Amino acid sequence: MEQCPISAGASAAKLDVSQVYRRLKPDAGISLADKATAFLDLLVQESDGPGVSAVRRQEVLRDIQRFGFYEHSPEELLWGCRFAWRHSVRCIGRFFWRQLEVRDARSCGTVEEVAQACVDHISSATNAGSIRSLVTVFAPEHRARHFRIANRQLVRYAGYRGGDGEILGDPGEVELTELCLRNGWAPPGGKGPFDVLPLLVFDSENRCLVREVPRDVLLEVPLVHPEFAWFRELHLRWYAVPIVSDMLLEIGGIRYPAAPFNGWYMGTEIGARNLADRGRYDLLPVIADKMGILDSRERSLWRDRALLELNRAVLFSYGEAGVRIIDHHTAGQLHVSFEEEERALGRPVTGRWDWLVPPLSGATSPIWVRSYDPTEYSPNFYYQPARVFSE
Ligand code: ARG
């Protein structure tokens, strides 16, 4: 049906922003009709958004009454996803929220189609290094058949537990790796520290598909250091695009249990966490040893020196490889610009300080001296319980 969008300025329904936000609190405990209405009211606020016609409002309420659900129009889905990013309290990259693009995959009906759409997402988001922010939205939970992606991210490295308790690869992925192995997967080139895990997709009838990500869509960056020639010999690498795939997208009361989304990396996610955490690749002692500074005395600050060089290597390598990445200083400044815009438009300035402060040089970030409203307003990407896999 043709919709006649009413521009926000012309809409009689335009309400005070803070009142709209009060009805977008995640624990507001309101009915689906109320949630849908609050979302449409938020959409009306958006000056360059699609607007909401009176006819559309009635249609939504009628569908909810008749069927117990409603379907988002492509424009509602697009803006709903953008709001979900804008409201993501853990994300320092929200300055770019308007650039998010949506791939509407609600019509994918089989685990094979879902896996293929995930592969297409990897390829399209990667864009030969000029990373695009994308979300692929699969069937909502009210459909008889919907899906879950077991992977935390579409691309991630396996972690193998050895008999001696040692772990080869990413210790953060041991559980998923074991699930893949139990479902018949074997690493194509034998076990190594950076084996890309296959996609593991389930449908609501518990059909499961294990699918290898084709090599030709995968972009990875070999890590080198601007000065230390030996760094290359460590054979470290990381993948180009972080695509979070296990969170629940909720828009106007409609829940999408599979909606993988991506931005691009901030260097510290790799250099100060994935490769540095003791519970992950734990590489600081290795790097300090190569630098000749490994020391039993913590006060020599060998850890900090190794950490800094590892982070320089990450930013340098992604730059050399032509893969988009942002440093934590620039990201902090852009987040402040985002905050200023939100404040100016009367919207709550949300955030989780403990997530937004970078894990390196925390107090040099403008985030350090700020405080945030931690409310996860709807629409948003929420954590959801890991699927219970019956095997
Ligand atoms: N921190 C996660 C990782 O290191 C990625 C989370 C999303 N990050 C992003 N820049 N969009 O893999």
C-alpha cells in the first residue's frame, strides 16, 4: 500500500522528546501496541526520517489487534536499526549512526539461505577494506520459523583445548569451537592459532547448518610493526571486520533474534583486548620478551611498553593494508561530537562509561571526565540468552 509520509514538522503528533524517551525505557512493561506507538512517535521526531502517516498508525494497531504482531516497512526497519545503533550504550562509534545501511533478509526461510546471507554480509561490509556499516535483519521471532546464529561474530578464530589444558587459538571461543567440532567440522588446514570458525546457524525447529566461510570473502590483516622487523615473524593476524551476530535487535516491540551488524574496529579492541588479555591471546609476555624488556618486576612497566607497541602495530598494519580502523583518541573526540548533537536535540546522552573509556591511556580520553545515562532505550541491540542447543 502507498504511504503518504507526513514530514516531522507538519505532524500534529510531534511530542516532546523527553516524553517519547520515557516510553522507550526497556523495562517500561508496556503492551506491544504501546511499544509500537512509542517507536512511531520516535520516528516522527527524526527530521530527515520517513515520517509516519495516520493511515500507517492505524494499520499497525489493527495488525497488532488481529494477529498479535505487525511487520515493519523497509523504512521503519532502516530507521529502527539506526536508532538501535544510536542507543547502543557500549559503542564509542555512534557518531556515524546515520550511515548504517540495512539488508532486509526477513524472507530467508532456511538455514542455508541464512548462512548465504551472512556470507554476503561479510563480503559487502568488507568492501575491499573500505568498511561499510551494515546490519542484516532475519525473520522476527513471531514468525513460525526464525533463526539464531550461534557465532558471537560472523568471523572469529577457533580455540582448541589441548590435553595439557593449554589452548591453541582464541581461548574466548573454546565453547563454540567444541560445538562446531561436535557438529562435524574440522579445520580445513589442520589446527592453527588463527583458524576462522565456520558459521553455525540454527532454526526454530532446531535444524542446524555448519558452513565454512569461503576464503575469497575473508579479509585478514597480517600484523607488522613500523620499526620492529622481528614483529612480522610472530605471524600474528586479525580479521578486518567485527560483525556481532548473537544479539537481539528489538524495534517497537518486534524482536529479531538474528540481526548481525558491524562497524569497523577501534585499534584497542584488538591490541589491548583480543591479543593482550590474559584470558585471550595473552601476548604481552611474548612481545616484551622479543623487545628484551621482560622483567619479573612489574614496576619496570614492561607490560605497558609491550602493550603500546602492540597497539602501534595494529593501527600501522591496518593502515598499510588499506583496512578502515580508528584510533581511540579520534574515536573519543567523535563520541563527544555525537554527545553534543544528542544533547542539542534534547535526547538523553546515553552510554556505559566502563565500556566507552578505552582500555589504553584511559585518562587521556575526553570520555574519562564525563558521565552517562546507562539506560538502554528501545530500539536497541540487547544481549539474549545463548540458545539451548539440543544435540
Ligand atoms: N570488541 C569486539 C572485538 O574485538 C568487537 C565489537 C564490535 N566492535 C566494533 N568496532 N564495531 O572483536
